[in-house]
Amino acid sequence: MILPIITYPNKQLKTISRTVTDFDEELHRFLDDMFETMMQSNGIGLAAIQVANPIRALILCIPDDEGNQEKESLIEIINPVIHNPQGTTLYQEGCLSVPGFYEDVERFETLTLHYQNRHGETCVMEADELLSIAIQHEIDHLDGK
């Protein structure tokens, strides 16, 4: 199901998202709906708060070298915590909640991410380049930024 994306200046975007504690079928359906919504909107990332659900969940699907986004490349990130951020990089970012607006944003170049998957299992990921930037962008949404 395609979910409506809330856009700036909607005050809901300033909401600080709450920790996910139930890794149930409802969460799984919601994550599936987020993926459909993101793909329909030609995005590479989507935070739950952008579809009016203030939970610490986000999804990312970074395009491959040919620009394709495959479901197999989807990363579902629940309750993310950044560790060991290093370096800085500047990247021109866009946002599905601010259509048509792009701005240079300074981000950490690399990071280690601790998170849970849709089943509540603990995961650790090393991220750099666009993946690192997209993680930081979506976590900003979860933090009400």
C-alpha cells in the first residue's frame, strides 16, 4: 500500500521518534508499505516519520552502478545508533518531504551503525559514501531534524 508522505512545513516532521519494541506482523507490513511508497516516489531512503509514524525505523535502497534499485538491496534499519563516525564529506541532498529542494549538507564520511532488523535481531554495519550519507539523513528525520 502506498502511504502519503508528509511534507514540510508539516509540524509532524519535528517529532522525535520512539524506540520500536514490537517486531510483529504489523511492523513487517508497515516496512513493506514504506518500501512501496519509497519506490513509487523515486527515493533512496525513507524514515517512518515521513509517513506519519513516529517510530525509529527507516529503509534504504541505494542504487547500483547502473542506477537500479532492487528489493534485494533494501536495508531495513530499526532503532539505529551511530558509532565511530569519522571524516567529513559534503553532499547535495534532496528529500521526499521537501520536494524539489536540494542543499549541500556536511556529513560524516564513514560510520559504524548498530541497529535491529525487522525480526529484532541486532546488526552492525560499516557504512561509507552514499550509504553513510543516507543513514545520517534518515536518522535526522527520526530525531525531528
